[in-house]
Amino acid sequence: MTEIAPRSPEDKKSARRAADTYFVAWEKRTALVKNGLAEERAASDVKTIKLRALRLAKEAADREASRIAIKKRVLADEQKSARRGSK
């Protein structure tokens, strides 16, 4: 078996510095990805809210148009009935 020589304090410092550099870079990349995902989620939420508001407005306009169409139909039927009754 080969024996491993104990490391000098300088080797330990160098190894620690290299590891710290690696982990700091990893943490920065992780934070960047998390921030990007958060921005994407926020943009998606804004888009969803906007689309929901548009859908609700369209549904309200459709209900109003339907209500007006029914009212016109009822008035037309009443007018036809009134004309038939007066003849």
C-alpha cells in the first residue's frame, strides 16, 4: 500500500479556496436560475390575470347582448300578437 503524505497547510488553504470558489459560483448560478423562474412565474401570473379579465368582460358583454336579443324578440312577439288581435 502506498501511504499518503499529510498535506501542508498551504495545500489545505489552496484546496479550500478552490472549493469555496466552486461553491460560490454554484450558488450564484442557482440564485440566477431561481430569479429567472420567479420572473417567468410573475409574467405568467400577469398574463393569466389579463386573460381572465378579458374573458370575464367578454362573458358580461355576451350576457348583455343575449338579454337585449331576448327583449327584442319578446317585444316583436308582443307587437305581432297585438296586430293579430286588432284585425
